[in-house]
Amino acid sequence: MVKARELREKTDEELKEELKRLRLELFNLRFQFKTGGLTNPHKIKAVRKDIARILTILRERELKS
């Protein structure tokens, strides 16, 4: 789980790269969940929240400019 404070220190490009990585991870977690290979299903919720944090920070920056 990534802290919002840590995310705010990153540039927009770094946040977009992190967002891509998290979306790919979420895809893989969902795939593992459906095939029965996921040992910790709570990880999906944590990744979704991290994605939401990044999208929120990007939107805040967009509204400031």
C-alpha cells in the first residue's frame, strides 16, 4: 500500500508509470483469483485503492493548472 504523501512527491510521469504497473498487477490478480491461484484475495482491494489514490492526485493537479 502506497501512502498519498509519497505519491504527491512524484512527478506526473512517474505517477502515470506507476498507474500502468498497478493496472497490470490488478489484471494479473483478477486472473489468478478466477483460476484459483490467488492466496490473498485482499490484495485486489489494496491495489484498487492505490489506483484510486493515483487517479485522485492526478486529477487534483489537473484542476490546479
